[in-house]
Amino acid sequence: MEIEEHQLESWSETGSSGSRSTRVGFSGPMSGPLVSNKKSSKKSARFKDEEELVEITLDVRDDVVSVQNIRGGDPETALLASRLEKRPSSLSVRLRQVSQELKRMTSSKKFDRVDRSKSGAARALRGFKFMTKNVGTEGWSQVEKRFHELAVEGKLPRTRFGQCIGMHEKEFAGELFDALSRRRGITSASITKDELLEFWEQITDQSFDSRLQTFFDMVDKNADGRITQEEVQEIIALSASANKLSKLQERSDEYAALIMEELDPDNLGYIELHNLEMLLLQAPAQSTHITTDSRVMSQMLSQKLVLTKEYNPIKRGFRALAYFVEDNWKRIWVIALWLAICAALFTWKFIQYKHRAVFDVMGYCVTAAKGAAETLKFNMALILLPVCRNTITWLRSKTKLGMAVPFDDNINFHKVIAFGIAIGVGIHAICHLTCDFPRLLHATDEEYEPMKPFFGEDRPNDYWWFVKGTEGWTGITIVVLMAIAYTLAQPWFRRNRLNLPKPLKKLTGFNAFWYSHHLFVIVYALFIVHGYCLYLSKEWYKKTTWMYLAIPMILYACERLLRAFRSGYKSVKILKVAVYPGNVLALHVSKPQGFKYSSGQYIFVNCSDVSPFQWHPFSITSAPGDDYVSVHIRTLGDWTSQLKNVFAKACQPASGNQSGLLRADMLQGNNIPRMPKLLIDGPYGAPAQDYKDYEVILLVGLGIGATPLISILKDVLNNMKQQKDLEEGMVESGVKNNKRKPFATNRAYFYWVTREQGSFEWFKGVMDDVAEYDKDGIIELHNYCTSVYEEGDARSALITMLQSLHHAKSGVDIVSGTRVKTHFARPNWRSVFKHTALKHPGKRVGVFYCGAHTLVGELKRLSLHFSRKTNTKFDFHKENF
């Protein structure tokens, strides 16, 4: 233990006579010069060690010392402090004696008090700052530079204060400006550079007491040292606005009353600075406590995870190559096999035509064109297989091929083949149009003689002869249609990322992609005709185009017929419709007879009122054990927006005990208008359905990407309920249950990161069910709201205090409205993986991610890094979202 005292030796009794006395006023830690006047002396000293904190306030009048207040002590502390009330010859000597005595007392671990170095208090002391990594990172030099740019006649207006210091929340910055001005008696709406420097020094002050005083001044509008309920409500509304928490802002009066009830038990009508301090310091920590052994393991793991640089470039390259092969061996062998087949086919045709008479006229142009044509036949057949979804789902679920074949990359492989087709078409068309045909037109009679069996007795006299022939116009049409489909399938066209004129804007987007892709029916028909009407091959068995395409086209046609039959046969009844904040539409439909699926799979949805032709995929959010099928659809494009509008007409505003903005519940017998007709097709396999292969799963969802993961959570929860019923004897385990595959997953971590507070309404019921039934802690839920500033930021400090207080009182989180406490800002993903590795050494963890592509690289890199550096292996899976 040590006493925090600076210049203590200079603080001693003042030899005076009569009624003269000296008062030393001090607030906070004894960390600066003492300010003297001629009245009396009051001293606040804090004694602390690593675990305890005691604060003793003394009042010194001449040679009389009296104890004004003791915070954090027990009766023995009071007895010890009373010894200071004698007339000491030197107060500093007496304080040192008290310090030594307190060391003796605290060594016996008798104190039980709030400590600024532990749990939530420690985090509060490290945080609660006005300047974060997003504000004021440049330092005073940049602020000074912006002052000169924004100042008007040498003064900075209040309206530009936030912009000058780098704080984007203008309303919050304005209140901060007013608080700092009140403290200095500034009544003007603008400040000089010197005054700005004072403001800057205060808000960047690392002292917790200084930051707390600044925040108190923001709340205390009339500067009377007291905060009323109206002032608390105003700062709650301001903090909620700065953090984009509209629902909290609406209930600011209720939450203000809660804070006053906690901090003003005597109904005085106000609270003071020390009340606010205690609320902040006593806020319980959200993170779990780590035992000593776990802390040691964590430190050892951190040391092991430190990147070591390999200076030998050969070893470094070899290690990188080994890691790449280890991580991508499934993709490597598939791509290598595909390239080998394409190369073999090209070489075979190239050599074949090199030994034919046509080579003497057209040269290497015809060999390259025919080699490319052979790869085209193969790729045009192969490109259909990755989109045979029923076949892939069956192979994934019923066979062991998934151990060697990367079924999750079926769409990526489809794109790779499309690129190969584009190259083949380019080589074939260019060689024919720019080389073969001109050479034939300019051939001599002697050179043309061997060509008569293929092009006729009379030599073509112009270029138009080739274009108007069946081979010519079919080939050119194929090239044009392929170019349209290939261009509109690119992300910048499909997702409307290009800033095009309004007339051209209508020709892009998902609808353009969908309809242009269905030009493949015409392309394949023309491709077969083009491959049959050949100049240089007359025998039917040498016209092999139809041979390549026959089986894939039949398989794909059967797939489409099965989808059409199944979607028409599996008519669904709409049970519930809900429109949630964030433009999310939830649909609950009846489960068709014989409809079986696994969590993580998806279905295609068709609504004839929007488009009778378009089918769109959506992840299933219900669990296999539910008696309904549900999907959550976010309106991001034309089709989804129209779908939401169609169903919104049939909905009514939700009642007080219901979630969502608009609802329609068929089961409750409400008078509801006619519902649109809905068809579903599926289910189809997805990466998330493999979660059952892992004992431990780490689920990460961004925004609406949480949909397949919610289904997994519900499935794990339903399995927990079934196991509990079996243990209690409520359900008999029959033969049917014995045949079920054992449920391997016994630990699940769910991280949901969303930008909007209203998003938590989407799956509020699931969160509450997990919190209620998961008594053994099998499922660990972590919700993150990125619109709220990180914990410790002054803009979210009151939100953090209120959250802890409200959750302790009612068990409900003020941000999400569920029993799961919400974290602020973004997760530290490295810490997440480290925590999982420490909890499950030697295990194989399945990491399942669904959401925007921005996070894929980081999660994949961390999965590989921790798999190599620890004995916990992380298998990364992502949805194509």
C-alpha cells in the first residue's frame, strides 16, 4: 500500500495566532499543487494497494485536525483515523503513521469495499474518456490547424467545435462545449484559440476524476453541483441520440427515474458527483472472471502466438507454400484436374488438325480454334453440374465425397468454368473470324483444291458468305448472348455498384442478371446447332457436341422438372407475417408433408404476385423440430422490396405484447386480407449444415447473415430440451429415437454483430429461450451493436451504467430488449479465438460465418493462425452471401 501524496512535506501547520486559519481545498487524488487561502485546510487522501482503497478527508484548523469523512473503511479504520484528531507536530508525519498502520490492517484482508483496480471499476478507470481512437487521434497540432480553417474573426463558433476536435456527433459536442464553458464562466458562443487549448487539455486529461467532473458538468446544466431527474433524462436522450438508440431515447423518462431511484433513495430530488462516481465504479463487469491458471495459460498462449519472422526467403516461401497446400488441397486437386482435362482436350484436337489438309491453308489458326472448341464442349457440359442443387445436396448429405470434394465452392467453381468458357469462346471466334476465313478467301486455286469437299466446288467470294451461313450466324449470336450474360453477372452490375444514368440503371441489378442468365436456353440450342453444322466434319459420329452435353443437360432438366413439381406440390399456408425494423420481413409458413431439412440449409421462395418466374434463395431460420418453416428476408433489391410491400398490405400494427412493426397472425383468427400465394422449393445444402460434425462450434453472423445460425441455435436448444425430457422420463426413447444420429455438438458460441438496435427484435424470442433453458451454459451468446461507442467512451458511459443497473434490476438488456447483455462496438476477433482455444484445448472447432464479405479474410486468417500455433484446430466455413 502507498499513500498518494505530492508536495506533502510542504503541507504543515501554519504558525498563526488569533482566529487566523488556513484551508486547503482538494478534490480527487493528491496529484498536484495545493491551493491555499486564509480560512481552513481540508485534505482528502486515498490509501491504496492492489486490492483495497480507503479515502479519509481531514479538516485542519490551526493545530486542530478533525476527520470529516471516511470512505471504504470499517470500525478499525475509524478508530485509527481518530488518532489524527490530536494536535500533531507535523501532519505529514502523522499521515505516514496512518499509512503504515493501514498497510498492517489491509494485509489481513479485512477490507471489503469498492476498489478502483478490480472488475468493472478497473475498466471504468481505463475508459470513460472523451477522446478515443476515432476522436482527437491527431493531437493538438491538427486541432490547431483546423481551428485556423474554421475560425471566424479569430474565434471558433460553438457549431464548429465538434468538427474542430474531430467529434462527429454535433449535438454531443455542443453539450460538451457548454459544459466546458460553464466551468470557466464563458458565456460567449465562440472561443479563442487559448480557450480551445484549455478545453482540449481538459477533455484529453487522463485523470479519471477530471473526466468524471467533465461528464458531471455536462449533465448539471445550471452548475449548482446537483443533478435533477430532468437533467438525467436529457443526458440519456442525448447519449441515446449519439449512439443511434432510438428505442432507448423514447423511454428516457423511465430510465431517468430508475437512476434517481437507485442514487437518490432519500427522495431529495437530486444526485451529486459522488453518487455518479459510485454508480460508475460499481457497474458489474460483463466479461467472465479468469482464474489464475487460465490467466497463466492465456499468457503462455499469447507468447506462442507471437509472429516469428523467417529471414531465409527459401524457407519462408516453402512454409507459405506448405500452408497454402494444407489449407486449399481440396480446391487444388479439383482445379488441377480440370486444367489437365482442358489441356489434354486442346492438345488432342490441336495435333489432330495439324495432320489434316486444312492445316496447309489455314495454318495454326485452325488448330487453335479447334482446340479451343473442344474445351468449350467440355466446359459447356461441366458448368451445369455445380448448379444441380438437388444432386449436390444429396452428395453432400448421403455420401462421404465431402471429405475430398469442396461442395461449398460450387458457385465459385461455376464462375471459374465460366471464365474458361470466355477464354475458349474468345480464342475460337478470333481465330476463325480474323485468320481462318481471310486465309481461305485469299487461297490460290491449287491451295483450295483440298477444301472443295468441305466448302463446295466454288470458292467463297466474300466474307459475307461465312457470316450468313448457319455456322456463322449461330456462332455470332452465341458470342453476343454470352457477352450479355457474362457482363451482367459481374458484381458491379449485379449489385448496382456502378453510378450509371437512370435509363441504363434499369438494365442492371439482380433482375437483369436473372433474366440474362436464362438466355442459356437459347445459347445451348444454338450451340448444338452450331456444333452439328460443321464445315470440316461431315460424319455424324465426329460431331461430338451433343455427346458432351447429353448427360449434363438431361440431369439439369430433371433438376428443373423436380423443382417445378415439388414447388407446385408443396403448397404452403402462411401462418405469420411480421415486418421488423431494418426492413426485415419474417415469414412463417406451414411445413409441407414430408419436408425434411437440417439447420443451416436454405430454400427458394417464389411469390407469383411479384413475379411468377423468379425464385430467390433464403436461409431457413426455424429448427427441424419446429412445426413450421420460417425465413427472414431483408429488403435490399427490387424483388424483396416488392415482396415486403405486398405482405405489408395484409398486416396490422403489432400490439403491445408482440414484436415487430406490422404483423399478421393467421393462428389467432384475425380478420386478415387475402394473403399472396407463396411457393417454396428445397431444402438445399449449405456449409452451415455441417455443424453437427463438431463438438464445439463458433457461429459468427453479421446483420441478416445471422439467419442460418439462428436455426442452428434453435436446433441445439431443442436437442437440449429433448435430452432434459429423456432424463426426467417425460419422453420414452423408442426405436425411432435410437436410430437417430447422436447429437455431437455440446458447446456453441454465437457472435451476432449488427449496426441497428432494432435488429435485435428479429430473433428476440430465440435469445430469451436460450437464456431461460440453457442452465448448463452450453450456448454462449454475444450480441454486439456497432452504432454504440465502445465501452469507456464518454458518449456511451451513461448507456453502460444504465445497462448494468437495468439488467441487475429486471434481467433485461436495455439495448436488445432480451436477457442477453449487449456489447458495444466491434468484437476483438483475436480475443474471441484465443478464448475458444483456451477453453477447448485439443478440440476441433467448427467456425461458421454468414454475412458481408468484409470479415471473411480476417476470420479465415485467424482460423488458420490459431490452428497452426495451438493444439485447437479451427475449420472455417462461410456462406456465399
